[in-house]
Amino acid sequence: MKSKRKAVVTGAARGIGLAIAERFIGDGYFVVAVDRDVEAGISLQQRWDAGTLAFEALDVSEEEGVRRFFGNFEARYGKLDVLVNNAGIIRDNFITNMPVEDFDAVIQVNLRSAWLMCREAANIMRQQLSGRIINIASRAWLGNPGQSNYAASKAGLIGLTRVLALELGKSNVLVNAVAPGLIDTDLTRKLKAEVLQRLIELQPTRSMGNPADVANAVAFLASSDTGFITGQVIYVDGGRSIGAAV
């Protein structure tokens, strides 16, 4: 483990986070998989040996828990090479029907948690004079009906990415974002068939992406070969960010 690069991935127990963790493992990293779902996390841990992956049960929106996690990181794992902020939730509704609690919950998990993780990771990476932070945003930051809370949280995440790229660049810490579009996950598959089909038809590619497509973009940004890219957003959305298909 000592010779491996270390990557922390939040929301790593399923979906896109799981694909990112698995891609890092395939690339020879040691992965610290963070999730508040203990049952899913333990199941994930059982699939890998102790020299490949460690599961940490953590609610990344709780400040003291995040502080403790990073306070013990060096002693437990060594150098922190990559942080991927992937944890997120949705609470969709039109603004006239949205309870303020749903707005607060989405901002808390999607934006505040990433800010907390970035703050603690930045202290470590600045001392190391190296590191990568990759925030998982969304094409939805450009706007989706019924997602005023989610779009706001992801727009904030992109703003955070750009600011940290400016603040941390002199310490050789690179900060970027990946913005997925319509990705084939368990959550997407829960949509009504007619809704999902309509979303697919809006894609220039007339298809959904896979979690591995997002993981590939993250791996690219985490690579030691991408030392002059910071403050950028890479869309993994089949061209949807350009506009609706014709």
C-alpha cells in the first residue's frame, strides 16, 4: 500500500462512485472508499483485500466527522494524492412545490460536503506540494426544470472548483470538475419508461452513458500526465451540454 498512489472517493458504494473506485483500483491506486451507507460499504470492502481498498463510514456533510477523517489520514494511509467528491442526492420538484428542507438537504450534501472535504484535503495537499481534487458536478448546472436545488448545488460546485484552482495552483494542487449527463445507473432506471425514453431522445447520441465513462474522465484528470490542466469542467454527457438534439 505504501508505494501506491492514494485516492479518496466519496459516495463510493454504488453507481458512479463505485465505477470511479474500481477504475482507480485497476490503475494501481489504493482507494479509500467513503460512504454513509455502512451495509453497502462493508459489502464493497469484502470484495477487495486490505492492500487495495479501505472503507470508511462517514457522513461527509458533518464537519467534525470530516475533520477526524483527515486528521487520521496520514497516520493510517500516508500521502493523499487524489480526492474525488462524488457524494450527492436529489430531491426534485418545481420550486413552487419544493419544501425548503429539500433545498437545504441537497445543498448540504452536494455542495457543503464537497467544500468541507476540499478544505481539509487542501491543508494536506499544500504541505505535500502536490495533489488532485476532482469534483463530480453535473450537466444539470446549466438548468433543468424541477431541479432548482440540484442545479444550484452543482453550479456552486463548479464555482468552488474554479476558485480552488486559483488558490491552490501555486502549491501544485490541481482542481477540476467532471459534469456527467444522462448516465445509466440504478437511479436513472427508476424513472418511468416514457420519461427515460424522452431524455434519451434529447441526447445528440440518442443514448445514455455508463458510469465507466465518468470514471475514465476522472482517471484522466487524476493522472500524473495531466499536470497543466486545472480549473476546468469536462462534460461526459453525449453532447447534451451543447443543446437539445434536433
